[in-house]
Amino acid sequence: MNADHEDAESSSTPSPHMPIDDYYSKPEDYRRLWADRWLDVFRAGQWCSGEPPLPPPIDKQFDQYHPYACFACKRGPFTNTTLKTCTQCKVVKYCSREHQKADWPSHKAWCKAFVSMRNDGDYRALLKPANADMDTWRLHTSRLTAKVNLKVGARLHTTEVQLVAMQPRCRKCLVAGCSPDVELVTCPRCHGVALCKNCYSDCQVCNAHEQFHGDGGVMECDGHLISLSCTGMVVEQGSPLCIESDTDVEECFLPKDWIEYLERKRDDFMSLPHPMTLMAPVVAFITDGLSLPLTILYALGHSAVLGRDKVPSMTRLVVHLVGASANEELGITKFIELIRLVPSLTYLRIVSIGPDIEDVYGFPSEGRPLNFTNPDMSKIRDGCDARVLRRTGYYHDVGDLDEPPTLVFAGHPGIDDSNYTENWRPTVERVASQDVPFVITGYNRNEVLADRNKLKEFGANVVVGPTANPFRGLRPFLDPMRDSSDFIYTNSHLVITRGSQ
């Protein structure tokens, strides 16, 4: 296998915050993507202004939990907003009585279930310093989450799962902030991590910022700022920003990474004035939304799939999104970017297939134009037939799919997860029998590596990876199963199979 097909190994152990296989693992790399003073400009926005009226509570389907911000609108120390903690659970924070009252109907069941666990061994273990033993912390929070879920009697929302594992705690000793004897101090810049007063006093580093971030440094601090600012944008706009560029290129454009893409396309988003496309949260949203179509294009251009020399002459492209869900379908017009960058395309089909696909719009069997949600804003050039189709069910159970795919894609499928493995086996076998490229992405290399091993066990022929994806989304997400600053990213790594072994 060529060196560019698989990540190079290193004899040394890399910092968890600066992976050796990451295209954006150094500040000088990723900071080229936005203006240096984005934070000063962003803080002047409506969400950050602190002026009345209060921002509306965030739509739950787009919610992300930030432990040191208002649970409803995500304002807090970052926006110079005073917070108060729920007097019952001592975990959730609010910026106002209005937001606490608005959130109480949904918070009530979790709050009472969590409070009822105060004599539980796992709960009490969180109130004691754990000497930075993250494995023990995860074990206690995982068991406690399961107990809270049982007590609530209904499936917990994503943010409610995050509430236990990502609750305010000391980064150094891991003692939980819900303990009556613990006072936490947050990083003075990002307010994304905290230290208890004992650990803050014990630190011998003179630079206060380094006390909070250690190895992660400025990249980690920026990650918290961008993550919170993105959620703040959702509060302000009502939903995540997910758009395609406005105009087609004259000749096929296959960028090698986001830096090259933005050098050419940054000013081609008419709905966003130029200063906005220099803001880190806006860049994070653009890349997160376009990660899927650009990853597809990157895979097609790989020498083990089609090749960069053949993509410019493509006229037809059929993509099967296997195990598709709302995430893949959010902003369906993003797939128009494939047309924008490959002007030879005259026929494009995006086929979403999965048991959770809902027929919200009453989709006809022949599908709908890719711009059906907003034909005035998202133009498709004359002579190009671009449509999205939906099929409900598992890939291996769905019958006639009209035409064979050019490429099959599965985003963060969890093939190695014991909850899903047996459903994925027949799907992998069906894809392999078609002898077409199958692109599988994950939130990090370890996840994709585990899926790669399972794919090989199923008999699939691995031709690429695991490898870092230069078109991963750049919006940082916090993962409750990881350290508070070990961010995950959409389509961070990928592996590609083709045919059977």
C-alpha cells in the first residue's frame, strides 16, 4: 500500500490534542482559515451582546451541552453574563429566571432522577478527587447515566446524557462541581474548562492560562471558544448554518484541503457578507456542512478509487448514503457543491437509505430536485439533473435501487459497536458484491481503525486507510466519553473498501 493510503506510524506517543495524522494539528495550519481577530468581532454580535431581549432557548434537535453556559441560550462568562445554578441538581446553569422556567418542563424528570441518586455509590464517587483517572470517571458516569435513564423511564436526550459525563468538574482531580464543598474556577479566556480552588492553588505554573490547558495550549482553548460560539450562532439563527457556494467553476476544481478550497471559494457565499466568512465559527459551520460532499469528491479523486485525472470528465454520479439519518440530510442542498466543483456532471443522484429515514415531505419514488427546499437560493445549472431519493430500511433489505451506485458512503456508522455489528454485516456484504468504493468515516482514527478491522472480518477488501480526512468538519464537538478538551469532528478519518478479499 502506498504511503498516502494509510497513516504513517510514529514510534513516539503523540499528545492527545495534537495527533500526528491530522491535517490541522498545528496552530499555524488551522489559523490560516480565519481572521486573527475573529473573536473581537464575534463578541459584538447579537448573541454575545448581552442586550435585551433574551435570546430564545435553543431548539433541542440542534442542542449541545456546554457546562459553563446557560443551558437554554448558551450565554455565560464568555458573554459576560451572570449565571445561577439549579438549586436541586447543582449541575445545570441558567442566565435568567425566564430561561429556567422555560426549561423546567424538560429538565424536571432528569433533575429529580439525578438528585435521587445522591446516596448512590457512583454519584458519591464523583464528589471525591479521582487523581485524574479518566477511566474511573467514565465508568462511574456511564453507570450513573444508565441509572438516571432507568429512573426517568424514557430515552434521555443527547444533552441529558452529556449532563452527567460533562458536568462541571475540576480538570485536574476530576472532583464534580455539584459537590457542596467544591468551588470551580474557569479558564479566563474560553471558560470551557475549570479547576477546583485546591488544584488551582497547587499549580506552580505562573501563566494562568497554561494551568487550565497544559498540553492542549491555544488550540484547545480556541476549540472551546469555537464550539461554544457555533452553538451561540444556532441560538441566534435558529439552526446550524449549512450552505453550498453560489456559482459553478468553469473547470473542475479538486482542492487538496480546506485551505485551498477557501482561498478560491470564500467570497462565493452571497448570503454571507465577506467579514462573516472570516469568522472562525462561520468557517467551522461551512466546513462542517460541506464535509460530506467534499469527502465524497476527495474519495473519488483518490488513486485507489477513480483518480484525479478521471473526475473532471465524470458526467454521472450516484451516491448511496447508507445508514443515513438526519445528520446526513441536514441541508440537503449541500450536495449541489458536487455540481459546483465538477462542471462535467449532468446527472447526480443522492440516495438516502436507512431505517430512520422519515418521509417528511411525502417523497415520490423518483425523488425531488436537490434544491427543492429553496429553488430560488440554490440554483442548479440548466442541463443537470440532480435529485435526492429516500428509501426506508436497512441497505441489505431494501429491494430495487434503480441503478448501481458510483460510490457508497457511511458516516460514523459504528460498525464495530456491538449494538449495530450484526445489522452492518449483511450491508457490508451487499456493498462488497457490487464492487464499488465504500467510504466509511469516523470521529477519530481509533473509531475508523476499529471499523476497518470489522470490515476485514466481514470479508471486505480495504484499499485506503484509516487515514486523516483533509475535509473533516472543523466544528469542534465535545464527547462525553472523552476528556473535556478531546474534541471530535465530523468525518475526521476515513477508510475505503472495494469488493471482497
